[in-house]
Amino acid sequence: MAAVAPAARKRPAPDEAASSADADKKRRRSCYQFENIDDYEMLEEIGEGAFGVVAKARDRRTGGTVAVKWIRGGEFDEDGAPNLPALVREAGCLAACRGLPGIVQIKNVATDKETGDLFIVMELVGPSLRSRLERQPLSEDETRDSMRQLLGAVEKLHATGTIHRDVNPNNILVGPDGTLKICGFRCATPARRVGKTCQEKLDGTTMQYRSPEQLICSQWYGPEGDIYALGCVMAELLSGEPVFTGTTEDDMITQTLDLRDDIVTMGVEAFDDVMDHLSLAGREVLAGLLSYDSWERPTAADALKHRWFTEEDVEEKPPAAVESEFPGFVPLFSEA
């Protein structure tokens, strides 16, 4: 039997093409099941970021309070509709962390059928760590407790195959009992997706907490970027000020290189100007987290094994020429 040639396709007229695109968008949206946002009563705005407003709300069905992230129609797409794949990725990364301590918990995803706005419904935790730092820096003991929580949360986050990519004090919430929870998953991604269009995905991150490999748009960055960000957070907890202040990528790259050079040449004394009260063990942890090269940074699990977290008593002042017991940090503190 002779093969039958496919019928020639006729290019659709502009109106037909637009109609087809609208239909395709409706089909894609129908693949996802959303709650009705009318089930929630908005009470007050509690935060605003680059990609939406966060409000405190009451679930009309249960009476419980929740946090609702409002993603306005037109916030992402040129055609006036929210970027559904981006929201699905954010919600998916949050869902992958369900039940994990130290990670804000997602409850539902909702939509407003009239406006097309989308909403992520999450547990209500408390104010950001940034608001806590505006009052005063933390002591070393308080910083150790905070870093133990954050490293534990990131360890579990990475175990799910997720990279956060925007860890900073604005994306860390403080509960009434002092419990810390990481939020702000807009830039989060499964680890397997990294290395394709990294610059596009990082446009929304906070520049002062990006790792060197993220700043230069390396296609091979991974969970180590979150570790570097935690180093930035740790330094800020202790000093009350961001460790980096650059406003452009070039400025930031220069500042990260300067810190690398200071750590290599000065060792633990590199932090004298801003945190001379930090013990040797604490400095070892900080220098390791802020290692310029990603392969020199400890994993979250390895960092938690350091004596700063495991021993009750650590030196108050770093003695001269002391070798670190943390294998990954030895090159940073050995004599030239």
C-alpha cells in the first residue's frame, strides 16, 4: 500500500492563533486543581516581595489562620496571566518538603477565577529574621542555636533533591518560640534542573547572598550555593550587618574575591574587624561556609558535625597558628 502524504497545514489567521493560544492556556490550567480563594478571608498584609504580597488570612471553613501569598495576574507573563509553570514549581518544591521541620509548610494552592490571580496558602509562622536583626546582633550562643536549626533544615531540604537558591534573613521566619523556618521558595528548583537557564532563574534572588558560582552564572552550581548563603546569614547574625554590600554583580564578585583572599592570607583573623568575639571553632565554621570554591564548603550535615555544634566548651579567643580539626577547613588555617 502506498504511503499517504499528510495534508498540508494552513497557517492560522491571527484571530485563530490567539483563540488557539487561549484554549491551550485553559487546557494547561485545567490540569491543576485549585481551591477557591473565597474560602479565605484576608485579614492584613504581612509582607511584600518581588513576586507578590503575603497576607494573614482566616480559613472560613476551619477558622484557622494561615499565610496567603498572592501572585497577581500579569505579575509574570506579558500576556497578562500568572506564570503557571513557575507557580507549580514553587508549590512543588514546597510540597516536597512537607513534614520537614525548619521549612514553612504549604497547605493549598488557590485561584480567583474572576481575576486569574493565584495564591499559595501556607502555615502562618511569624516575622522575618530580618526584623529580629534590626534590633541587635545575636550572641555567639544564639547564633549557634540559629545556625543549628538552619543547617538542619537545609540538610533535609537538600535530601529531597531541592535547592532553595535564595536563603537570606527575609526568607527565614521566626516563630513565637524562637523556631526558625525557611520560606520564600520562588527561586527554588529541583537539583536536576540546574545548569540550563541559570541566569533567568536567578533574576529574583537576593544578590548579596549569592554564591560566587551563582554570580558568574556557572552552569554547574548546586546545593553548595545554599551553604554559602548560610555563611552570609551567620556573619550577619553575629555582626548585625550584611557581609556583602555590592549592588551589581561585578561589585559582588570583587567583594567575594576580597573575602577569599583575606581568609587565605589571614585565616581566622579575617573576621577580626566585625566579630572579634567569635570563638575559633565558630570562625572555622564561618570560614568553611564562606569558602569561595564550592567544593571546599562542607555539606549541611558535615557542618553540623563540627565541634562548634558538638562540644559544650570552645575557646573564646582564637589562639595563633592553631590547626583546625575540621578536615575541609584545614587549608584555610594552615600557615603559609
